[in-house]
Amino acid sequence: MRILITGGGGQLAAALQTELTQHELFTFPRTELDITDREAVFTAVSTTTPNLIIHCAAYTNVDGCAKDPEYAYKVNGLGTQNVALACQQSGAAMVHISTNEVFAGDNPAGYEEWMPLSAVNPYGRSKAAAEVHVQNLLLRYYIVRPAWLYAPQGRNFIHAILDRARSTSQLRVVTDEIGNPTYSQDVAKAISQLIETEQYGIYHFVNAGSCSRWAFANEILRLAGLTEVVNTPILGKEFIRPSTPPPFGALHNIAGKAIGIELRPWQDALAEYMQEFVIK
């Protein structure tokens, strides 16, 4: 299969390149493909003639989106529309990478794939708009919603916690934000399985289980041998930031499980990641 990947410099795109080695890949980082430029998107697709486009490119700075919602929609909403239109014109199928933040987080039981979108912040609204564009323009699409992604590339919650712990031995982490810590490599593996099925639709690809940010931090500290670090639980209202995350953002993988695609527990994935990339 010929596969074009947008957002080639990102953590999920990097993981996909290691999982999709049996396919012919065309990877475009942001510096080579601006998804807000429709002509550039159409040119990239016409010159590579992919069977499938995996759309990873996005503006994922959640607080940045809150400060500039118009730019968030330009990249995440209209940029995705451009990619979907290119798929429509070329006949390529599409994998669109979304987020758990398309939901309000007001359901303590978490979210299944078919629940209505209800974003509460500009990032989530821009990604919800992207999903609508994909569904309105295409018949052959997969919408994949991960959550709390981490990978060796770039900064993430794990390395932020470790840096803070090692420099101060004091942490204050919110205990009323719930989600699914998810290893990018596991999502990439699930996507590689999914695209072989042609079972189009919406999927929640997250590591199994959920926890609070505070509990996530505690597990990171335990695995790193930093159990002497004081991790004080706080409420989200005590941590002032431009964006408001969904408090109960946990996703349930119902659709993927129905076709045999399951991700391992988040604790197992984190332990492997820590062993490979953190613990020396």
C-alpha cells in the first residue's frame, strides 16, 4: 500500500514509520507540507498517489489553542478539510488522528466511540470540527482518538514530571483530571492492524485502563525509583492555565476490541517505555 503521512515530525508519525515498514511511505513534516495550503496538499497527494493518507498533522498546543482559537481552527479544522478534500479527489482512504478532548469530560464513566461530541475548549472544538469535515466529505475513513500520548521524541508528561522531580523533589499534580496514558508505539501498531481490515469508522485507541494525572505521576516516580519525591495532589482549579481540559476524559475501546484490536494496560506500556528510554 502507498501511504502518505502528514505531520511527519510528530511523535505518532515517527512511531508509524517503524510499524508500517511493509508499505511504501511518503512522510511530510510541517516544513515540507503546510496543511493549511490547499494547493500544496493537493500537489503532495497528486505527486505521490497514495492509497491511504494518515493525517497526523495538527496544532496540539492546547494552551496555545486557547490563546488563539482562530489559528487552532485554521490548522486543525480547515487543514483537515484540505486533506479530506484531497482524499475525495484522489480516491484515497483517510486515517484522521483526533483526541479525547472532543468530549466535555462531564461523564465519570468515560466515553465510547459513538457518543456525541461536546468539546469544552478551543483545541477540542477545532478537533471536533475536523472530525465533522472528514465525515461530511468521505465514505472511506477511520477516525482514531488517542489520549495522553507519550513518545521518546519531544517533551511529554513523563519527562516533565521526571525533570521537576529531579530538580526540586516536590510535585503538585492534579487529581481531578482522568484519562488514558497511551504509548504512541501502541497506537501505531493498532493503526497498522486497522488499515488492513477496511473496517471504516471511529476508534478509541488508548492503552487499557485510566487514572488521574496524579496517579500517573506516582507510577512514573515509582518506576524511576524516585519514591522519596513528595507528590501533593491538587485540584485543577489550583493549576491556572489558559485551557480547561476535560475532567473525565477516559476513552473506552469498544469498536477496536470488536474486530480484535486491543491495546495493553497503560501500566505495562509505561513500564516498557521507562525501561527502554528512561531507566539507565
